[in-house]
Amino acid sequence: MRLRRDLASLGLKVEQASPALEVDVFEDELLQVADFDVLVTTPEKLDLLVRSGQTALQPGGRLLGLVVADEAHNLGQGERGLRMELLLALLNRESPDTHFLLLTPFVPNADELARSTDALA
């Protein structure tokens, strides 16, 4: 995984959870004892991890520092987008110290955003 290699130079350890909608024995052990900084997974798997107590939303769970959501333009669109929106809302409510980075290739007002950013500088 390229992200693992790229972040290793910063001293960050990256692990990956499969997109399967279950936590297998390997993943359960990984989440309980492994020392990692970044977990790459799907919104559906993250939802499962949240509900199973693998995050800071449950006592003793791992802390969530940053959630990166790719394809954020799909939020609220269709069943998968709605599920992601609900998950992010739950994380925001239950773990207020968690930060969010939403990624999208579509920014219809990119020029306007760039100008407003320049004005703030």
C-alpha cells in the first residue's frame, strides 16, 4: 500500500481493515493490540467498528483523531451516501475531538473558494 510507505517516513504506521461487513479474528486482534496511527477502511466497516466498540465512542475503544471521507460529493445522495452522512453525524456528536477531512474531485465554485481563501491570507 503506497499510503503505508508514504506515511512511514513521518513515523506513522498504517493498517487496513477489509471492506467485509464483519470483524474477523485477525482484524479484532489488530484493533485490540496493534500499534497503528492510521486505519484505512470503508464507511460501512467504520460504522461496524464504531458499533462494536472499537473506537472512542465506547469506553476503552481506540480514539478517533481524523476521519478522511473520500467521494464526499455523494453525501446524502443514495443509500450509501446517506449512510455515510449519518455515520459522520454520529461521530461528530459522540466524539467531538475527531476531525474530518472530506475529499471530492468536484468543486463547482473552486474559483470563488480560492479568491475567498486569498482574501483571508
